[in-house]
Amino acid sequence: MTATVATPAEGTAGPYALSHLDALESEAVHIFREVAGEFERPVILFSGGKDSIVMLHLALKAFAPAPVPFTLLHVDTGHNFPEVLDYRDRTVAEHGLRLHVASVQDYIDRGVLKERPDGTRNPLQTLPLTEKIQSERFDAVFGGGRRDEEKARAKERVFSLRDEFSQWDPRRQRPELWNLYNGRHAPGEHVRVFPLSNWTELDVWQYIAREGIELPQIYFAHEREVFRRAGMWLTAGEWGGPKDGETVEKRQVRYRTVGDMSCTGAVDSVAVTLDQVIAEIAASRLTERGATRADDKLSEAAMEDRKREGYF
């Protein structure tokens, strides 16, 4: 008698196939565990933004029920949104994590850095970040960058080697066939690690909805005082906005990405629930950074130039 083996119907993936979110989660968990086994002093960049929130959630799942074996690092520009900083501090306390903070304001007070004429401090983050990495001897630094965000990030590997000056050289990118990651580095060098590289903005939001992850309310539609500059709605504040001729008005807005207040624009929105945000993103034809980040518009190669200097 010949045994028969049931096969899935044509066009189906079978009962054990992973959904696309499960596959992305599995890949990210594998990356976290790979780093834990290969490096001595990893750290997770955690700002309280949605990508870093998802990254921390994945790290918690990767090592549960044990604690996350990494500390956290935030580069505070001094112009961060208060709602996001409150969320950051609550999350650190809730999970009993250790947070390192590198302050741009400290560098300005010491005369090491100078304020820019346009008021934005995002480009000033590089030196505090790289010096904190060096002083704490971090050899692997997790970031929430995704390849769909910006063309310079699309060129970067999951394990991205940085030299002894924290600089990125695209010519030193290593092949990553079959999800095999090469973390070898010389003394003084370190590796930037991007577990969300293959995720899209829509993937991130769908995962947040599936996992029930709490976010700062700034990501949902709310009434806020904003003014128009360079085609974006910026939040009024002590950082230097608005200037003469720029009128402040109240609008219903939300944020797709969160960074320095001086360069992160809000978008008009009525999305107050996760489902509404997901529908809004699915209909958008602009990337979140392309639509809302003034620091990426300083030049055609603004992001790549900053990455070469040591930025994420």
C-alpha cells in the first residue's frame, strides 16, 4: 500500500507558513540573539519614537522571561518633544532598564558645539553619539533605521561596520547571504545593527496594532499650535520658531516620525486610532522622512553625508 501525503492546495502556503509580520519578527529576534552571543557591550538607541519602541519590544520578546541584556542610549538634543521624553522615562522605569543620555546641550554649554543659524540640532547629535560610544566602549549599537525611509539607509547592511572614528564607508559593506552576519571588527571599531532594516512604515504600524504596543499620543491626531516653514507644519517653541512673518495657528495634526522639534514636521490628519493611521499610511505616496524631515532636505545627499560622519 502506498502512503499518500496531503499537499496544500495550489496558491496556499500551507498550515505552518509564517505571516509577513511573523517572518519580520523572527528575523529581528534572530538578529538580537546573534548580537547577544557575538558582542560584549551592545546598546540599543532608544528615543521614545515608534521604531525604537518596536525595537525594544522585539528585544524584550527575544530574551523573555530573562531581562534584556543591553542598556539603552538616547542622544538628547534639548529640543525633543516633551510627550516623547515622558514616554521614554516611563518605559525605562517600567522594565527596570539602564538609560545612558548624551546631551547636545552639554556640548553647547562647554563650547564644543555651536548652535546652527537655522536652529536645528539634529546635525549636532553626531559628536555626542560617537563620544558616548567610545567612552562606554559599546561594540554594537542597535538603531531603528529602515531601508524604506531614505536612499542612504537603503544601501546599508543589517550589520554595518563603523571605523575607529565611527564613520561609515559604503565600500566596506559586507555581504549578508542567507542571513549570516559578520560582526568581526578591529579594536576601536564597532558595528551598527539594524533589526528593522527590512520593515516598512506600514509593517511597523501593523505590528504595533497586532502586539497592542503603547505609543506616545503625538503619533495620533490632536490639536496643536504649528506654523508653516518650507512646506511643513513645525511646532512653535523655544528652539527658534516661529520667525517674523510666520503665523502660528491651531491645526489637527499628527507626527509620522519624531525627532528634533526644529526639523520634524507634522501632517494634517484625522487619524485617532491605529486602524485609521494604518489606512492613512497605506494611501500615502511619500515616505515619512521625505514628507516630514527638514534635516534630510539640506542637500540631495544630506543623510549619506551625516552617516559618513558617524550619524545613524
